[in-house]
Amino acid sequence: MKPDIVLASRPFPAIEEALAREFTCHRLYDAPDRQALLAAVGPKARGLLCFSGTRIDAALLDALPRLEIISNMGVGVDSIDLEAARRRGVVVTNTPDVVTECTADTALGLILNLLRQFPRAEAYLRAGKWATQGAYPLSAAIGGKTLGVLGLGRIGRAIARRAQAFGMAVRYHNRRPADAPFPYDPDPVSLAANADVLVVAIPGGPETQQLVGAQVLDALGPRGYLINIARGSVVDEPVLVRYLQERRIAGAGLDVYANEPHVPAELIALDNVVLLPHVGTATVETRTAMANLQLENLRLHFAGQPVRTPVA
């Protein structure tokens, strides 16, 4: 008999056929009556599939008393109640490594577009201003500047490699020093004070909630830039908006927000920001690799084997 699994999020198309073939799937993500579906399916569901950002709380786990595994597509698991899962003996998996390169590309793209102002320069050309008002105003160079990496994990290291290729110096902060060839700063404030560009590459969750706030932004200063490809929760968004409005930092490049998909109108109105709709891993190649790893974890678990990427 095929294991019953609950789909808390819409599966990536590349694995839909395999899921239907290997499991009995129950679509919670678009169920007209979630409670009715959980009442009918909950007692027999053994697996749950979700996408990062989908809320998996203790109440949902209570409705799935036979649940054995949560297979998450994405690195971030801050939307999953991990403690509730551990109490119930539920295995939680994610999809690290396969997201590293594209997420790092996104960070570098934000740095390039923010400092060199490429989106604004293109809009200037498209509006006919080059011909009528002359050359676009000068922007800021990247080479020679210092990149501060807040979180030198897989993605942070990949960002650092790219930054070095563009002639940037690199320094970093982690909870503890890493085996890395870069200067270490003991806290986020000192890192920001020593950086021209601060990139946030740490996990979300209670421990990092609004870690980047007024103190860090004050240290970054009016000539400094903030890049966030981590989680919107890591940055105190109202404070960031105010600092950008008052030009207390030079600019920000953001791929993530506190209340996605809703982006504050105050941010959208600013001309010293580059805003992306959380596209860090949004390539065909990366999303396919993520989905395949998500499926592999399910297969391994129900085959009685260790999953490939358990969440510690």
C-alpha cells in the first residue's frame, strides 16, 4: 500500500508525476475545507510535503498523529515548529547545497545593481533621458570595497568567492570563528562598521529575529549598503525603511521581506533600493534539484533508510 502524504504546498511540477505514482497524495494547499480534509486524512497520513515559508505549526502536527516525516523544499525551516516535530519524533528534512550557487548569484546581482544603479540607468535610457538630458549620473564602484558577510555558511562562502572575483575585500561574522581566510568580527555591529556592503546570509528564526536593526545600520552608516537574501525577519523592516528614507544608509538590495508577498509601499517608493520578489533560488535548474532532493528524502524514509538531508 502506498504511504499517505499531505501536500501542504503545491509540489514542483518536475516531481508531481512521481509523487502521484509512489504515494497517495492529499492536497491540503488548495482544499476548500482544510479541517474536513485533515479530519479524513489526518489519522492515516505518514508524510507531509511543504515549501519553505509554509506554516507548519503544532496544531497541524496534532491533526497528523501518525506523521513520520516533513519533507521541506528549501533551506529555511523557520516556518516549521521544529520543537513540536522533535517531541513527536517527526523527521524534518530540507534541501541545502543545491540552492547555494543561485542564491549567491542573487546576492551578487543585488550588489551590482544597487551600487552601479543598473535598473535606474536602464529606466533613464528607456525614458529617452539619455538623448535629452545627457549621460546618466555616476554610480559607485564595487572593486576596492569591503563586503561584510553576516553568516559565513555555504551561501555566505559562495557570495564571498564571487565578491573576491569582483575585487572586493571580505570579512565576516558568525556565532563563532570559522575556518576561513577572511578577517573575523566578533559581532554584527563591528562587522557593519568595517564594511561598505553588508550582506545578510543567516537563517531566520527566533534567534536572529530583527538582528539587523538600528545599531547595525548606524554602524553601516550613510555610505554603506545592505543586502538581504536570507529572511525578512532578520532585518527590522520599519527601521530599515526609515534609515533609507533619511539617507542614514546609502541603499539596500532586498530579495526577502517581513510579510511576503506584501512589500511596504514606503520601500517601493524609494529610489535607493533594488527590490526582488524572493527569487534567490528561482531558476529551473535549482528548483528542479530542490524538488528532486525533497522527493529523495521521502523515498529514503519510506524505504527504511536514513534521509539524505536531515535538519539538525
